[in-house]
Amino acid sequence: MNPMQTKAVPPALEANNLAVKLGGKQVLNIAELQVNKNEVLVIIGPNGSGKTTLLLSLALLIKPASGTITYQGYASSKNTATLELRRKLAVVFQEPLLLNTTVWNNITLGLRARKLPVEEIKARTEKWLARFGIADLAQRQAKTLSGGEAKRVSLARAFALQPDVLFLDEPFNGVDSPTRQALMEDFGSVLRETNVTTVMVTHDRSEALMMAHRVIVLINGSIRQMGTPPQVFSNPVDEEVANFVEAGNIMHGVVSSQSEGQALVDVGGLRLDVVSNLSAGAKVTMFLHDDDITISLPAAQTQLSSARNHYTGKISKIFPTGSQIRVTVDCGIPMVALITKRSWEELSLKIGDTVIVSFKASSIHLIPK
């Protein structure tokens, strides 16, 4: 090794053998977790999986039964004072938790508690009021704010602290869709500008995809999968994770043949062409995203794409989802495709119509059983 090389940057935050008990029951068991400096780590998982408990533990607001939490090499334990560490952190809760005073006083609260100079308090407060578009609300009473305005105040208050690590517990929940979208865009922009290390809990897939460098899937208090958003959402490690991240079609089959990385898998009487090196006889679980399936009319069969899988079936169900429609096609097994309303209308589709579903061999993610 070159002696002139610099040492690797330590994680901003690290947890080892972290266990939390609530009401005498263990609800969290984290063997190892590292949060890198300047990254956004998003925690997702089913209700009751321990997401908020993990967040509050990492933020030193819940005392673990065992384990260690380390901030840039400094370990927090029952034998060390945590107040100084907490001053390096900021937490934004789902409910803004504003005091019954002005917006200005709410944002300056933490700065005044840290006894910062008056001019610095003023400069920071004005900066973040302006950055979150609420400068004109400075003298408004917090109780008169709308839900979206209150959330902007809580975010401005957190960023004014200039934390080493920012924690957020479903910060965009409980507001209407346009307000939520605007908040997410502003927040995402601020994260890119500040590069503050961030740990965020959400139940919303779009928030994770938009914000995260890495995603944790927490199930029953343990980390089931961790990786980049494409890794987690496109390549779930098991069926339970796949169900939660809405991996789309989940199918079970047996490899019937394999040749040079291309395999045929029998699924309920259908043979699916997939990319796999698994040997014949292997039992597999397969995931196929609904937006990787295309639907066409039988008359257009000669114009099909290069996709290797084509199956004829009848539309059995539809479910509108905003600008798209989730279409279930009975091909001997149900296959669910997500298409635009425009495509649905252009093809003049209806329940009972015969259609062709197509998808690429590479679109299928396999896990051997």
C-alpha cells in the first residue's frame, strides 16, 4: 500500500448488534448497519416492521437494550453523555411538533438553545425561511399554518441546525398530492445542495426512488435487504420483500432446460424463456414487473417486438391507477401489466378481449428455491 494514501473516510453513522425491546418484547435486531457520509439512506418496510424504532434509536431518542451506535468513530453508550452527540443531529417527525408561537421563534428555538450569536441565528433563519419559500410566514403563529406550511417550517428548523446527520420519519405524509410533490422536489433539491447525511423512513416507493442512494427493507425488526433502489426494487431477495416492494408478477416454476445462459421455465403450463444458468430441474421463484409487460392485439402479432416471450390470453380484470391501468390477462396463469390509459383507449380494449402479452427474457428476475 502506498504510505501516502489517505485513510478511508469512516462512516457517518454505524450500528452494531443493535437490539431494542419495547414492553419486554424485542422489536429490533440489527447485526450491522453503516450510513456513509453524505448519503441518503431510506428505510422502508411493512407497518410494524420497526422502521420508526430504528430511526429513533439511531437518533439517540430510544435507548437500545444492547449494541453500539457510533458517530464518526465516537461511540454512544450508557457510560457516555449523549447530549453533545444529539446536538449534531436533527430529527423531523411526521407531525411537525411546532410550539404555539411564531414561525420565526420555532425555527430559532434550537439555535438559541445552542447559544449561537444573535447575528448567526438571524442569518441562518432568514436563509432557510427563504429556501423553503416561507419567508412571508415568519411572524405567523404556528397554529394558523396549513399542513404543508407546517412541514416546511419543521424542515427549515432542522436545516438551520446544520446537522451532521438528519433523520426524517415520513416527513411528507398527511398532505395533499400537489403539496407533497412540491415538498419532495424542494427537499430533494436542498439535499443535493447540502449533501447532509440523511436517514429517512417512508412507506412510499416513489420517495425512496427519488431520494435514496441506498434502501433498507426492514421486516420483523431485521434488515432483509439493502442496496441501491434498482437493486432492491428490481431484484428482491425473496418473495416477502417482492410483495412489499410491489415487484409485480410473482410466479413459481421449474427449469425444464438450459443452454448457454438461456433457460426455459415451466409455469402453470406455460414455458417462459428467461436468462439463467440454473440447471434443469431447479425450482425457482420469478419476479416480473408489470411495467415490463406490453399488451398488443392478435392482429398485430407480426409486428411484435424482439421480446422472446409472447402469450395469448383474455383480459379478466382492470384496475385504474391514476394515469395508468393495471390489466390482468388470463394466459392460463394470470399476468398483470401496467399500461397507460391512452394505450388502453387507442387499442379499444375491454374486459373479455383476447390480447397478446409480451416481455423480454431479461426482464425476469429468478431466485432458486
